[in-house]
Amino acid sequence: MPDDEGHPSVEEIELGPVLSALADPLRRRVVRELAAGPDGAARTCSSFGLPVSKATVTHHFRALREAGLIRQVDRGNSRMASLRRADIEQRFPGLLGIVAAEPEE
Amino acid sequence: MPDDEGHPSVEEIELGPVLSALADPLRRRVVRELAAGPDGAARTCSSFGLPVSKATVTHHFRALREAGLIRQVDRGNSRMASLRRADIEQRFPGLLGIVAAEPEE
DNA sequence: TGGTAGGTACGATCGAACTCGTACCTGCTG
DNA sequence: CAGCAGGTACGAGTTCGATCGTACCTACCA
């Protein structure tokens, strides 16, 4: 069962939602940038500079969070997002590498 | 440029369309069954027994073909579908394994 | 105290995609 | 020849998702 903030546990991460989340180019871009950074790095939603409104950014980060790709933690008035690298690698080995290897668009 | 039947060449296979195609559970099921069979195996669309109408089956197979996941060849009044195993493996190593490992739904 | 910045929630819009029925074409087969 | 099975094309319905504006909350700062 997902926790209070909508994070699925490792066993709950399913391929369908993960692929649906990664089907969107903006969300792939977020995952790619997180994957390129150091492990455990946490960034704010706005630090990605997505070319959409704040409401839409929230929408995309929720999709990533509920699929189990990122973890979001409240920190003050911000919400830091980090990649669930080990969890994804455990469930779908190699998937992150494929996304990370995609050239920027 | 895709050929007359809509097959992209290996270099034209892109991650976005591939992930969009694989986001659908019925299409994942087709890929999974093809991946489980011998390399180069060709099956008719109807042999998968998808629980949807003929028109919808055609729709799904076009999505798979245009993404570059399968190759479809006319053979008499049938149209044989086979997995583009080597092509996908070359572009996105490990992806087929991830899809193939998903348990049936 | 007020303003600003980061985010969320809600409602609305718009287009894409999944679905289907129907009509049609092509081979095979009785 | 007639019928059937495998597929496609087209149009239509319906649902889903990406997007936005607005309103609102919380923390920080002048």
C-alpha cells in the first residue's frame, strides 16, 4: 500500500505505471537529469525549468511519484525530489540506463 | 524514413514511441509472448486471442509496428508478426528482458 | 506585517488514444 | 461459385491525460 504521500513500496512498483510515466518526454527529462546527478541528489520541482505551468509541473511529479520513480520529501516550503535508483534497478534492471542514455530533445 | 508498411529503420526507433507502445498492457502481452517464443517466430494477429474486437487488434498492432517493436509481413491473406529482437536490443539493451519478465496479468 | 516563492488542489478545456460497428478486400476451401 | 477467416479502413463514441488559470497554503524574508 502506498504511504501517506503516495509512494508505492518497492514490491508495489509495477511496469505499466512506470512505462506510462516514462512515456512523457518531460518526465523522461526529469528522470534523465536525476540519473545524471549523484546518487541520492534531491532537487526542487522548479529547478528543472520545465516549460509548463506550476500546476502542470505538480501533475508530472505526481505521476513520477505514484509510479515509484521518484521520492518526494517535504522540506520547509519546498518539496525535494530524488530518484529511487536502487528500487527501480531492483525491479527493472537496466531501465534507468536506457532512459539516461536517451539524447536530449 | 519508415518503409511502405510503416516499419521504421533501426536508427529511427525512438524511445518515446517505444515506451508509449509498451504502456498498454495488451501490447505488452503481445511483446511478452513473442519474446517467450523462438527468435524470428511469426504469428498472426488473431493467434494472441486478445479480448478486443478485430478493429482494435489492428490498431494495437499498428502501434507496435510503427514504434519499431514488431515487423509485419503479408503472407497470403494473413499478416505475420514477428519481434524485432536484435533491433530493439541494439537500441535499448535490456528493455525486452524487462517486458518479458513481467508476470501475466 | 506584508510580500514573495515553492507547491498543491480544483475545475475546465482540448486533443490523443482505446474501443467498437460496419463495410470492404483478399485468399482459402468446400 | 459461395462462404468464411484474417485484416484493414473509416467514422464515431468515450475515456484518459496534458495543459492551464485561479485560489490557496506554508515558509522565508524585508
